[in-house]
Amino acid sequence: MKVIVDWDLCDGNGVCAIEAPTVFEIDDDDELHVLTDEIGDAERAQVDSAVRVCPKRALRLEP
């Protein structure tokens, strides 16, 4: 699976980094960084949760 960020929608609120800290990181300037865009089985549940709770609906998973 691959995580896709719609950068036009993302406002860097950091909810995804709380849900999946091994995949998402918010820097000191409140900018989102995707640490890995290929999601393995170990990260899948966390990333699914991050996608669900994103208030801007800026995240999605694709095969």
C-alpha cells in the first residue's frame, strides 16, 4: 500500500503524526513530512487510523 497526501488540503495539524508516528512527522514549522510512503503490514492499522481521523481528508491509501 502507498500513502497519498493531497498537499492542497493538508494544513499540517499533526493528527496523522499522532496516529502513525513512524510514517508521518510534523516539523518545527508545522509542515508534514511523510517518512515512508510504502506502508507495510506493521504500519497499516496506524495509517488506516490516520486516514480516518484526518480533519481535512488529505490522506488516502492506494494499492
